Amino acid sequence: MVASSKKHSREQREARERLRHYSARTVVHEKTLARRKRDNILAISIGLIVIALVSAAQVFYFSSGPGAPEPAPSFTPEPSASAQENVGDVPDVSVAEARTWTGELSLNDVTLGIELDGAGAPQAVASIVDSIANNYYVGKFCHRLVKTEKVGLIQCGSLDGTGASEPGYAYGPIENAGVGGFYPAGTIAVARSGDDAFSNGRQFFIVFDDATIPDDAAGGYSIVGTVVSGLDALQSEITDGGVADDAEDGVPVIETSITRFTIQ
């Protein structure tokens, strides 16, 4: 009986020992699972934060940072005709006579030989021819000079010398725009407000260095003619002077105005 009792006691101790080891292993296993779960959650959280930071950095880089696309020059000197119709005393297209007009445009002491294409841009040419006949342009300013890697132009015809809108005069549509946004050196085109095909006015720009100006929602810019002589003098005597404050787009360092404009 004693031996049997000792054997029973030993078996009970062994059973308790096995239970203790089992419980210990269970606790370790549960802690391991909990730690893995916690690590996985932490790793996923860190990954989401990294993705969010990278996405935010990309948005900044390509929207307002160094990777942002170079903005195209915007021409907004004239009033907008939101009803898509001419505003003011805009001459009829018949004034352009669907022919080539020749003449001279003088900026300061620089005289440019020009040709206007009355067949290619009848409404715009009619406006310019009528404005010349009424001596509108003489004394008006060339208030803006753009000199970038993609654009070289000078904008003229400003009523007050600031490029502000001329009240009550605007027309459309866009005619004879540059193909693919390309405007070769010597191009004369009409300035207008952004995204509005019926906001052309009396202001125009002369391209002195090949320019690429992407179309906006309304399209391109009406090409009215070409400078056939004097472009080199325009550059050497006016545009080479640069833009005020060493900018790429702004007021010309050399104050420029229209001193003569004739057509026949």
C-alpha cells in the first residue's frame, strides 16, 4: 500500500509538471502570436505612412515644386465677350478685302516691314486695318516683353501702357492659329484673354524668336501677318535690352511705343 501510494503521488507530481510545462508553452505561444500581430500592424501602419508621404511629395513636386510644368505665357489684355459674340464697334470682315496688306510699323526708331493676311484672318485684319485708318495705334505702348527658352515676343497696342483691358471692344473667333502651338519668328498675332475665343482686341504681339505657346481651352492665337524686314533691328535695339528686374516676362527695360503704323 505504501508503494502504491508513493507511485500515485509521483504520477500526480508528473501530471502537475506536464500541466505546468503545457501552460507555460501556451503562454509563450500566445505572447508570440500577440507580438507578431502587433508587429504586423506596426509594419502596415509604417507602410501606409510612407506611401502617404511619397504620394504627397509627388503631388507637390509635379504641381508646385520643381517638377511642375512650365506655365505658358498668358495673354489677357482685352475684355471677355462671354456671349461668344463681338462687342463694340468691330468692323465687318469685308474691310480685310481677303487680300494681303503691306505696310510699315515703327517701334521707337525701329521700322518693321509687315504683311497682313486678310484672307487667312479676315476679322482680325479688319480690326487692325480699321484701327490704323483711325490712327488708333500711334502713341500706344509695348508694355510686355517675354523672353524664355520657349518664347520670345513683345506685346504692343496697350491703351494705357499697362496692358489693361480696353472697355467695350472684343471680337472672335480665333483665326489662322499656330499649328501645334508653334509661332515662328516674325509672326504677328492678336492677344486675347485666356480660354475665350471672343476676347481678341486691338493688342497684338510680335514673335522675334521662335515661340511655342500651347493652346488653351479656346485654342491658339490669331496670326494676322508677318514681319518681313527689320526683325534683327527690333532685337538688337529693343528686346535685347531685356525685361525689367531681370524677369522673363514683364515690362521691357527699353521703354517702347508705336510711333508709326501704315498699311496699303
